[in-house]
Amino acid sequence: MTVASTVGAWIYVAYREQLRPYVFAESPSVGFLMERKEHLAFAALVIAWTGALTYFTAPRASTDATRLLLRTVAFRAFACAAALAIVVAVLGTMVAVHRSF
């Protein structure tokens, strides 16, 4: 997730300069779809890191109940991040079909 986000941030500069004006001129709804996709991608990254930190904190918990709770939160965070990543991939494909580099 971190590598994909890093690559996405790296190509964002080229997107913003080369494609964004044309996408918004041709179809503002597709442009706003791309903007929404970027927000969802950032949310997926933050949620994935939250899951990782929660998972690696769990063994240090003082009670079994807390350990179980932290692992449950980590699992749900990973599942949510994965679902968001799929949505981001679909939205990115939709935008790329409209216009690409």
C-alpha cells in the first residue's frame, strides 16, 4: 500500500500539470471522480498504517481482552483498507479509460 501510494504521489505532479486541465475541460464529472479517488487512496493508506500499528501494538497489551480488541481493530482496518484500494483501482481505471498519458 505504501509503495503504491508513493508511486501515485510521484505521478500526481505529471497528472496535475499535463492531464488535469484537459480532463476537467472535457468532463468535469470525470475530473471530480479523479479528485475523489485521490482522497480515498489517502484514506486507504492511513487506515492500512493504522491497522499495522494496531497489530504490532497488540502483543504488548496488558490483558488478553485488550490484545484481542487490538487484533480485531487491526483486522477490520486491513479489510477496510483493502476495500478502499479496490474502489480506488476501479475509479482509477475509469478515469484512465477517459484520458491517459
